[in-house]
Amino acid sequence: MFWDEKTETLPKRDLERLQLKRLKKTLSQVQNVEFYRKRLHEAQVKPGDIRTLADIQKIPFTRKQDLRDGYPFGFFAVPIHEVVRIHTTSGTTGKPTVVGYTRNDLNTWAHLIARNMTMVGLTDQDIFQNMVNYGMFTGGLGFHYGAEKVGMTVIPSATGNTRRQIEMIQDFGVTAVHCTPSYAMHLAEVAEEMGANLESLNTGLFGAEPWSDSMRAELEKKLGVTAFDSYGLSELFGPGVAFECPERDGLHIWHDCYLVEIIDPATGEVLGDGERGELVVTPLVKEAMPLLRYRTGDITMQIEDDCLCGRAKKIARITGRSDDMLVIRGINVFPSQIEHVLLRIPEVGNQFMVYVDRINHLDEMTIDVEINRDYFSGELQDLARIQKKVVKELHDTLELRTTVKLVEPGSLPRFEGKAKRVIDRRSEM
Ligand SMILES: [Zn+2]
């Protein structure tokens, strides 16, 4: 189903023409922002220099730190009285990042959320419970207004009081929920304890943190929903930047509103389709706070093929942050890639530790991984076979030789919260 079929299925040529027109307009809007006037002047880029979409590569990147430095309103391209709402993103250090919206921005945002929700089959017949923070976090109000635009019955239940949330799902016959995947898991457990009946539920929209396909399977089983991944970023409106369609093998990003590039996070070089790197986005329709080539820090790749659902190319689900990237002998390695490889090999567990050393001026990577007793005969020969298999599979994915050490089940550290699986000892030498 489509909310705006004509735009969502624009032929490539028309889409690129629209993108270029909007990019040029964005470039004239940013002239109202001192940071960009200065930055573009230093880079010797004049608005007239952007004649094709590829010319965007002449423009320097914008980083999260730039936005922090502009606190509070340094990136607003319109007078403050035209800004009708402000959100902030939590900063772990220092000041938060402020984002602003004009009336048109809020309309556009709700429209994009409506596209996402319609894409996964939600309609004005649905009863939607929005179980995320309604404060400065964009997920609450963002989804709220999109769901109202579609005409759903919206329950702004926000977070907390899980038993009350479950009662509302039962009593109001809620058909769709939105929350973080970890809260959904908690909800499922409490519902089980309560012996609650959640049979009215059929759709789960989960986002704001990365989650795996095995978690998807568990959530679908426990809650009786079809689960969809949602990706967003407050700097680019908020939630709803990209969303899974019913095919669920990648996320559609709205190309008429966002110009997408994937770069090598270490060098800034633009990568091709199918190459994993950092997502860089230039929003094309924002009024209050236009941005140029914003580095999201999120790792994904572009999937070239058009989707069976009729929309244009997708991005892969986010697999990590560029801050986690390691450069080993000039090759970019993400811990999440190692995790994916290990998940495919039944002979080993999915806990691992990575050690990086510099030996004779060469980077050496050692990976400790736990053996899975169910697939291990106990013979030394079998140990060698498994080790060889892991080394080969890692090599096929990383294109890098590694040393693999098999260790006893349960011997590697377990992490609550953010895992620290990489120990880089190169700087110690
Ligand atoms: Zn699709």
C-alpha cells in the first residue's frame, strides 16, 4: 500500500531531476547559516558550482560536533519566530544538539511517517499505541502526528507502567505498537506473567536501537506481531528517515527528501552500491535546519536492486557505528561483521573478543571465540577443523587473515549494556 504512490515510485530520471532541483534550493537556504557561508567559502564552492548530483562531493561534510558547536540556534536558516517546535538530542558529553522545525517541516515529517506506516499496511482502521518517550525525544511526537495523519486511533501512552500499557492493549483492542525492541521484549515478558491476551496486536514498529533478526523472530512469536525496523535521526527530522517494507530485507529511505551517500569513514571516499560504510545524508526539504552531507556515524550500505514492493533502492539495516570501526592493515573492519560471521557457524558460540597488536610493524588481529560442545567431538583433529573453518569464513567476509583461538564455553566475558569486545593494543607499543 502507498500513501503517496506517485512520489514513492518516481522513475529514476524524474527522481534525480527532483533531487538536483531540491539540492540547489538547499544550497541557497544554507546561505542563511553563518557556519555554511564560511565553510563553503573556505572550500571555494559557489551555489552555481553544483550542476549535477555528483557535484555534491565538492561540499565538505557536516559533523555532529559542528552542530554541538552551533548550540543553541547556530544552524537555523530561518528567523526564530518561524520555528514552531524545538527538540534536542541527548548529549552524553557537553551540550545537546538542538533541532528546529517550521510549520512546513512538521507537515513534511508527519507525511513521511504516514508513508512508512502505510507501507507496512497500517490504515485508518488501526488502533495505535505509541510507547516511547514524548519529551524532547523525537520518536514520541514524530510517530504520533504521522499516525494521526493516516487517521489511526492514537494512544499516546508514552513509557512506563508496563502493566497499565498491557491493560490498554487488551481493553482498547490495540492493533499496532511502536517502541524500542528491548522494551517490546520486556512488555512480552510482563504480559506472559500477567497471563494477558494480546491477540488484537498484529504490527510492531521497533527502532531507536539496533536489533538482530533473531530478536525479531522472538518478538514476533511472543507478541504475535509482524515486526518492522524503523531508522531515524533527530538531525534529519527524527524517526521515519528509513523504514522496512513488507519484504523486510532492507529499509526504504525517501530519496525525494534525502540524498544518500555511503563513505569510507576513515578516508571520506564515496563508496559504491553494496559497499559497507558510513551513511551520509543531505536532507532536501528541510526549512528550519538544512544540512549538507551530514555524517550520521551509522554503518550500512546501499542495495542497488529495486524492491518488489515497487519503491526504489534501499539501505541495509544498520550494523554499527563508525566509531567502532577498526583499521587493520588498511582494511576497515567492524566488530558487527565478525559477529555476523560467527552467527553463521554452529560449531562456535556468538561471544567473542578481538585483540589487535602490532607485531614487526604489521597489524595482527586475534579473535577468541567459544567452542559449541554440541558440534565438537572433543578430538584435537576436530578442533583444527573448526579453527580452519572460522579463519576461512572470516577471511571471506573481512578479506583479512586473522588468528582464531578456540576457548571453553562460558569463559569469555559477558556484557550488560554496551559490549567492549575489542582491545586495541597497538598504541601501547
Ligand atoms: Zn520494498
